[in-house]
Amino acid sequence: MSTSHKNLHSKLTLGGLLITLGIIYGDIGTSPLYVMKAILGDHIINADVVLGGISCVFWTLTLQTTIKYVIITLSADNHGEGGIFALYALVKKTKIQWLIVPAIIGGSALLADGIITPPISVSSAVEGIRTYYPEINTIPIVIGILFVLFTIQQFGTKLVGKFFAPMMLIWFSMLGILGLIQITKHPEVFKAFNPYYAYHLLSIHPDGFFVLGFVFLCTTGAEALYSDMGHCGRKNIRISWIFVKTTLVLNYFGQAAYLIHHEGQTLQSLGGSNGNPFYLIMADWFQPIGIVIATLAAVIASQALISGSFTLINEAMRLNFWPKVKIKYPTELKGQLYIPSINWLLFFGCVGIVLHFEESSNMEHAYGLAIILCMIMTTILLNFYLIMKRVKLYFIVPLITIYLLIELSFLAANITKFSEGGYVTLIIAMVLISIMTIWYLAKKINKNYTKIVKIDDYKKVLKELSADLSIPKYATHLVYMTNANRVDEIEEKVMYSILQKRPKRADIYWFVHVNILTEPYKTEYKVSEIIKDDLYRVDFNLGFREPTKISLMFKEVIKDMVKKGEVDITSRYESLNKNNIIGDFKFVLSEKFLSNDSDLLWHEKLIMNSYFLIKKLSLSEESAFGLDSSSVKIEKFPMVLHAPENIGLTRVK
């Protein structure tokens, strides 16, 4: 782990706390914009409903966000990294195969949620303009703001966090102050700390039990909080949450105090068609300022999900859940990354959501269904993590049972949202689940049908080939990427390429293997001499969040070997050798295609055809390994699955 990254997680600093405000809490921090509005809807304001709603919100923030995520789940870090895939990488060590299911479902659901969080946050804030311009069309404004937000992602979360942090500090301070002003007028609102009011709400609210679907909106950002741990560090998140939760609770209770004072009325009668308790608690002179601050905060709210999406996709690639895509590292901090393709896919997805739903009130019905699925999956994986850590069962069983009951209740309450828009995020989640499942299964099939041979059987012929002057030299150094895990083994296709497809004579053959570890940050390598001066193998052990810049890494390995006198890389052509000219390096990559000789079952054919289609749209192998295309040769190999053993040919005279 780099020093800067290690410090990020081990040190508690004022700067770290501020950046955490800018990156982590946007989603959960802007929930006061729409939660109470969603709970009340068009119904007449009732004091018991208000107290019940605010009690539900408080206990949801306490049980779900504070205890489950901030206290317990943040402890389940993979060398400082968080998120459902990092958690899966930890529990993967248990060798329980089916745990891949909650990992894929949870990751897909969180990514799907990332497409609706920015539109609902920005729309909720921008619609405050209608207080002054009731007929204004906010859609172009929302899309314009989203475009700016996604454009600045390329500069990295460190820069984004520094820019956003002061704004979020102002935002949370505003939340607390506005709420406190109202609470001083009606301190009886503190009765809502009593969980009885939360229970009572379910029996008196017009929507009954299903009101929990709107209550749940107050904690949707909790999963992103965990996913973004690598961007800010656990200590910074935990300490800053004290401030964040305090201001959130003050604002929610302030809204409740205002609403109780106006019992018997409706939000529409208080604020027109866009009546929102968040804006109603503001003084008239402050509303324009509040709208501007809320709009900026809503833009920032999207940051947590966007950053989390980059993290998820990167981890999914390393775990063989997702096709390779280009990753950029805009800052010196390894935990902070930018994925252009995902960034713009999210943007266009957000635009689609805005155009489809138009109003934030419509988006509320689609929001929450996907993320609660992710939370349930996290709870399942967390159970096995706690078991793996040898936590006592008398602690695990009640804890997991309580959270499954809470989250399944939220899921049941959110089910009604399916027909009202929830189907959108579920469809997106299903598409993502399909891609991840196909990619994982195809990789598994690919691995099962890759024939491995012993290098010892080919040592003699390789040594003779290297010295056979009757064969034109293909390259001074010929490098093959290999997936064989053992040093004494190699794929049969590699030997076929060297010896049969077209005999490739080289002075030195190199087999390079990249092993992706379950921990995020490690860069190690090992060199094995198989045939002195003729064949070497280099094994790179890389953390699952390390960039695979094999070309640069390989050059460093060669430099180190030359420095130690382990290898001579000068050209063996006499005229070049005496002038110490370094020989050329040629990388050979194999590209598979599904052979017509394969005899597949229908589901295998569907998986493999889908896999090769997705592969065409993904990053090429040479780009994924960071290789210079001028020194790379791509060879196509047929992939034969279930080749028919007897095709029934009969020879005739």
C-alpha cells in the first residue's frame, strides 16, 4: 500500500474530514429535501403522522446507517477498501461458492441505484425555483447540471472533494440551523425519540405499512458510504458522521416542528403545487439563498454514488465479474480512480431517468427498491464475514436476524413502487446482473476448457528452436501472457503458437503471469529461470485495485535482472551485440473465438455467444495489460467446447 493511501486510512485529519463531507455524504445528506415531503404526500398534516414519520427516520438513521454501516460494516474493510465486492473478496476465502450470488445482485443493484440518485437529488433542489417561477421547465436545468457534474469527474475525487467540501460544510450547517430555529418554537417534537411513535405511524398513516417505502429514502446513501471508504478512510467517515447525523436529525425535527404547527393543512396549501417542508421552514428572505445552496448540495449528492460506481466496476473487473474497461488514476491516491466509459454511461442513464420521470415526485416512486436489495445482500455477506472473524454466534444470530427483518420490511414496503417506476431500476439491475453472470460463467467455462501442459516436456525442443539458425528469428525476446498458475505449466495453445502455428525462434522466451490478489494494494513479482538464457517466467502479484500496466512493470523487472546480472538482453546479432544494442521485445496475445466444432448445450451457447459479443465492446487485451500495440502480435485461436468424439464418417472406395 502506498504511503499516501495508507495515511488516508490511518490518519484522522481536518482536511480528510472536509473531503469526506464532499465525497461521502452527498446522497444521505440531501435526503431532507424529499423524505418528509414523500411521507406526507397530498394528505392533511396530522401531528401523530408527523411525529411517527420523524421517529421512523431517526431510528432508521440510527439502526441502519449508524450501527449497521458506520459502526459494524465499515470494520469489514479489505485493506482499507469498502463496498460489497470488497466484502465479497474477504468472504470468498470461506470457499462458499454461492456467496457470489449476493455479491453480484448487490453490486448490480447499487450500480442501478447510481443512475437514479443524481436525477432525484438535483431535481428536488432545482424544483425549488418554482416558488418564484411556477411554470418553469426544470428538465433542461437538471440535465445541464448533471452534465457539468459528470464532466468534472475526470479530475479525480481529491480535487472534487476539495471543491465540494466547503459547500457541504455550509449545507450541513444550514440544515442544523434551520432545524434548530423551528425546534425552539416547538420543542415537544423531541417526543419522536420515543420509538412508539414510529410503531404508531404504521397504523394511522393512510398508506399504512407501505409508508416505510418513503421512510427508507433517508438511508439510501448508507451503502455508498461503505463503497466510498477507499476514497476517504474509515476514521474520517466515522468522526464526520457524528456531525452529519446531528445536523440531519435537527433538520428533520425542525421540519416536523413546523408541520405540527400547521396541523390540519396540506403541503399544497402551505407552499402551492411544489410545497416542500424543507423550503417551507426557511424565512422568505432566505429561500433564494437556500435554493442555490440546496441545488449545489444536490449536485454534490450524486458524487458518492458516482465515486462508488467507479470503485465497484474496478473491483468487479478484478473479480472477473465485468469486462475490462479503461481506468484512469487522476491523483496520486490509489483509492481514487475514474472510469470514462462508466462515467458517461451513468450520465446518459441519468438523462434518461430525468426525461422519463420529469418530476422528483415521480422519481420517489422508483427510488429505493434497488438499493434495499443491495443492503440485504450486504447483510448476508456480513454474516459470513463475522463468522470468518470468529465473532460469537450469540452476537451474530440476533444481529443478522434483526437487520434482515428490518431490511425485508423495507423491501416489502418498497414493492408497491414497482409498478409506479421501481421497475426501471430493477430492469437496469437485471441487465447488470446478466452481464456479470455471463462474464463470470464464461470465464469459468473458458478456464475449464483450457488445456494445460508441462513445460518439462518442451524444454528440449525450445532450447533447440532458439539455436536453430535455419528458422528466421521472430524476435530477440518473445513474451507470452499466460493464465497457468504453476511455474512448471503452460497453456497448450502457447506451445502450439511457438512450435506449430508458425515456428517462432527467439533468443529468450518469456512467460508472464498476472495474479490478481484478494487484497487491493500490492505490487510484487517473482522471476523463475526455467531454461538458463532461454526461458524465464515472471509472476506479477497485483492487488485487485492496482492498474495492470504490464509493459512498464515488465521493463522494471528486466532492468532489475540486468542490473543483477541475471540476464543478457543485448541483441545476439553479432554486429548489434558488440555495440551493446538491446534486442527487441515482442508480445504475443491470444484471442479466442468460438469454434464451429463446439457441441454446446443451449444455455452454454447463449452464455458463450453473449460473452464474445460483450468482449467485442470491452477493452482489448493489449490495452488492458498496458502494452504498446506496435510490439504486440494478436493470434486467433479457436475455442472448442464439447467437441464431438465420433462424427460417424465412413470411408468408401
